[in-house]
Amino acid sequence: MSDTFRSLSPADPADEIGRFAVWDADAIAEAIGRAREAFPHWRDAGFEARAMVLRRFRDLAAERKEELAQLIAREMGKALWDARGEAALLPAKVDVTLEHGMGYAETLTAGAAARATFHPRGVLAVLGPFNFPAHLPNGHIVPALATGNSVVFKPSDLTPAVGEWMQRLWRDAGLPAGVFELVQGGAETGQALALDEGVDGVLFTGSYAVGRALREATLDQPDKLLALEMGGKNAMIVLEDADLELAAAEAALSITATTGQRCSCLSRLFVHHTVLDELQERLIDILSGLNIGPPLEEGVFMGPLVSRAAFERVQQMRAKAEEAGGERVFRGETLRIAPYIAPGLVRFKTTEQTHAYQREELFGPEAALYPIDDLEHGIAAVNDSEYGLAASIMSRSRGRFDRCVGRVRTGILNWNKGTIGASGRLPFGGGGKSGNDRPAGILATVYCTVPQSHLEFEGKLDPESLPPGFPRS
Ligand code: NAD
């Protein structure tokens, strides 16, 4: 492991959080070997013994949540309120997994003599994204460990310190050696880990481009589980009967939370043409009042983007809005330098969405407004996307929301709540370029296990039960 990389705070490039070794192929193989060796012991320890370690992890995560929040804010730049929200989700994930998630991977009985049991897969690789560097990997790791798998975790190379922090927490919680391994590095490390024959499944949260590459690279390993949680081009329908104050607040929050860097952030608003001007005005009012500043400063709403490279990417995409046929109706301002960024709004005349600006994930605090004539028009416009993660319907009518349920093709569909709202007690994931039908959230225990079905019989041979022509003794 001769190469190293540095983790620098996006808010202050002079703030070096640490230097980390890039794990090479041999070191990765050794980590997988340790996880393989530990696996049968962890599996056979039984659920109660595993749950005890998980609860210790929960208690430590609760005790140290402020320390984690500060580290997240410093390393990836999300504002402290947001980082605190993320840190609080770690202990919560343990409780929800033990109390509810395990129920989805419990023995399934079909009468007195037939049942299915659920078993860990073995060694699971977890590849984490930068935007929720603790909560999203944790959302795979906790169910994987609870169901008896061992884990090799590779955090994003933008958030290696958070990865190390998590490793320390598992160690302090008393997790046996080898059950949780950490490897560090970027794409090459991730690829070497994911493709290793000793890995039984890959639990990935990240971009569509990388998810696609993983799918392609594992074509010859059909038995390897691939759970892909990828990006979004999320949408909100605002109908003429919506509470516009609520719609504007929920939309603005969904556009800008985590500086627009959540998979569930809002980028397309389909608004009834009679209320579009008013909603636009309300949105501009809110967006121009956001407190953009250093993530570790109390009272700041929005920190910088995660890196300069991310800033360049977002700016390049933004510059294409007019080429796509849109009119920039709001260009926010910030006196701070890149990767600090201000929110933006673009308005289109029709719901035709043909340009990359309108179809690809932006991953920054910006959204497009489109006029619609009615609900059916809105549903069609939302569905005109390769992504399928999250959508919201803003209307006072529950009936109109119900009309969308099952028709809007997204894994998450909220009513009078923004796209970023999600419950830990529910599945989380989407179709198309957003996922491969392995929803995470409460159902993560399902992809962490394999079922085995049993017909069970205690007794003697009943000759009457044999088919005709079959010899009786
Ligand atoms: P990314 O795809 O760039 O990286 C994700 C992880 O994959 C990182 O650990 C990275 O080092 C690793 N990686 C990169 N190239 C690889 C390769 N060729 N083989 C194996 N591993 C590789 O994603 P990101 O920029 O860290 O995160 C942002 C993306 O994640 C956005 O698209 C966002 O929508 C998505 N996301 C999805 C969800 C969800 O639940 N659906 C949640 C959060 C983020």
C-alpha cells in the first residue's frame, strides 16, 4: 500500500483531515480473506449474540453522535443541522432493523410441514457514496451484520475519515475481528473489491454510471448479489388546489437540502399553469433568503458542494439550461468562492424534456419549473424520465393523490411532503436508473439473505400417499 490520498475539507482546502493509504489488490484480497474466515463464526453465533453487539454499537453511536456530525460537516461540507440529522440516524437504524427489519427475513411458515428459513449470504461488500457518508453505508451494514453476514466496507474516497470513524465504532462495540473490514481508495479499490470471487454480494449506493459499470463487470458472476441504490431526477406535481405556502417550502427544502446533493433532491417541478407565477415568486423568496456559509457554523443552512470538481460539473450543466430551451428565472448569489454555490431556478414553456439538462441528475441546488394543464399531464411528465426514485404531489385532495399512487413510476411517492422525506420503517429505492429492484430501507434484510425452503415430515411411509404404478413394499 504505497499510494496515499488526502481528505481535505471542501469549506477550507487548507484543512487536511487526514492522509489515507490506497488499498492495493493484495491488501483487499487479505481483507476479504479475513471476512471470509470470520463469517461462519458470526453466522453461527446466533441472532441474540449478534444483536447484543449491534445494541452496543447503537449506544456508542448515540453517545458520540455530535463527534460524528462535526466530522461529516468538516469532511463533506454539509451544514451542521444536516450532519446532526445524519448522525442521529445511525442508532435509529439499529433499532428499526432489530425491531422491524428482521421480520422480513424471518422463518416463513406454510402450514405445519412447510417453511422457509433465511440465511446470510456470506461476505458482503458495501460501497458508500460521499453525500451520506455514514448513514447510507450504515443502512446496508447494520442489516448485513444483523442477518449474519460479514462486511467489507469501502467508503467514498471523499469521506475516508468518516469510514475510519465507523470502523472504530464497530471495534469499540466489540464486533469480532474480521466481521467488519475497511478498505480505502477510489474507483480501482471499489472495483477490485466488488469483483473479487470471495465477495458474495455488492451493496452499492452511488451514481448510475458506476452502478451500470458494476452490473456490466459482474455479468459473469450471476450468483453475486448486486443491490444498486442510484441517482434520481425527482419531481413534484403542484396542482391548482395546493397550499402554495406549503408547496413552496417543501419544494425549496427538497431542492437545496445537502446543497442539492441528495439522491432524493428535487429537480423537476410540474406546476398547474394558473399557479406557476405565484409558486415561482414564493420559491425565489425562500431561495434568496437561505443562509449559505461554513458548514460548521451554527445557523448555516447550506454548506458548499463536496469538491471543486463537483462545482465545475454542476456549473457546466447549469450553463446548458438556455440551450435546453429554459429561461433562468433565478440566479442565487453567494459571496463565497467555489465550491460554495447558490441555488438556481429555470423555467420551461412546455413539459417536453429532451435535453441532457432536463434528463440527467444535476446533484446541485437547482430545479426546473414546467407548466401543466392537469393531473394526467403532470403524471405523464413525471414518468418521462429514465430515473424512478422520488416524487411528490401537492394538492388538498387526497383523491387526486390516490390517483397517482401506482401510476407515478417512482419508488417513493409523497403527498404534501417534499421528495426528500422518507421513513426508516419503509422500503427505500426506485426503478430505472435509480435502482435494480432491491429496495433498501426496511427491506435491506431481504437482499442480505437467501431463502431455503423445506418440506418437513416426521413419521413413517404411508403407502396410500404413493402415486399409482409406484411399487409398494
Ligand atoms: P459514485 O458512484 O461516484 O461513488 C460511489 C462509490 O463507488 C464510491 O465509494 C466510489 O469510490 C465507488 N466507485 C467509483 N467508481 C467505481 C467503480 N468503477 N467500481 C466500483 N466502485 C466504484 O457516487 P457519489 O458521487 O459518491 O454519490 C453520489 C451519487 O449517489 C448520486 O448519483 C446520488 O444520487 C447517488 N445516491 C443514491 C442513493 C440512493 O439511495 N438511491 C443515496 C445517496 C446517493
